[in-house]
Amino acid sequence: MVGLILFVGLVVVGGIAYLSYLSKKKRRLGFATMARQLGMQYSEEDPLGLLGEPFALFSKGDGRGIENVIWGPWQGLDVSAFDYWYYEESSDGKGNRSKTYYRFDCAVAPVDAACPPLTIERENVLTKLAGALSFHDIQFEDETFNKEFNVHSQEPKFANDAIDARMMQWLLAHAKTFHIELVGNRLLVAGKKCDPTELLQVIGTAKGFLEQLPRVVFSLYPATG
């Protein structure tokens, strides 16, 4: 009887591992297909060293990784899109440890400016509490925008220069589900993990954000090379 239970257990574990393998294989094929259709390159790993970019999202958790990277020019924008994940490890106090994973699909694109770190994310209970405690949640004249988004930057002037009335309206219309960061000459747009066929939503949001970025940003914060 014990032997039968062990056998069934091994079959179940093996079945789960095989289904996981098939899911990963299908996703890789999906990314490779998207890259081919868009005229971009594809890698299962992170040949561009994207995990080293100084975005706050890329420092979260106890471990993290990037995979399924596509990159190249798209409608005049040099962009990279990829799967990103991080996990938080916890213990139940009895020595048993577990990991909770958070998964995203992201796009990174260059910005022709030298931007102080700026984060724009959807407002929620946790961000409201963090803002109340740290006073880093920057407020704008549009109360609708303030209720929907949490904005942090150690340089409030840059936040106000980058997020003008037109940008607020664009964010409200197109970016409520995305996490956006500007750091130096780089832009990050991150959304929930999606099907590879939906990657264009992430890439398109990055392109749209850059198109809405006020011209004053490029004159007041010029790229230094």
C-alpha cells in the first residue's frame, strides 16, 4: 500500500513537472513568434543585462529573474520586452519556508534625457499608507489623477515637469494598469504577466508615454552621453 501511494505521488509530481515544461515551451515559442513577426531578436535568457538596470521594481523581493527577451527597433523605438519575476521568501516559524512569486511583462526603452528617478504606479491601500508615512507621494492639481496614481520622486520639480496636464490625461486613459519608471536615460513600463500575443500593449504603452513626455524635460534635463 505504501509503495502504491509513493508511486502515485511520483506520477503526480512528474505530471506537474511535465505540464510546467510544456507551459514554458509554449511561452518561449510565443515570444519567438512575436519577435519574428515584429522583426526583432529573441533569447530565452537575458543577453542584454536588463536585470542590472537601476529600476526600483528590479530590486524587489529575495530573488528575481528575466527571461524570454525580445529586442530591436519597433516603429522607430529601440525597445526590449520580456518576462520579469521576483519572489518573496517566508517562514512559518517551524523551519518550513515558502516562496511567493510576482510576475510581470515589461518593456524598457531609451529616453533622450537625464531623468531623476521617478515612479508612477496605480494607487492602492499600500501606496496610500506609504505615502502618508513617508510624504513621498507627490500631489497634483488634478484630484482624479491623485486618486488613481501614486507618484514618487526625490525631485518633485522633475515630477511636475514630466507629468503635465496632457500627460495626466494620457495616463488616466491608457496606463492605469501599468507601473512606470524613469531613471537616467531609461524608461520601464511593467504590467501583469500576459500572453505573448499581448506584448504590443506593453510596448505600445512605452512608446505612447515617450510621445507624451513634455518637451521641457529634454531641454531642462539634457542627456549627457
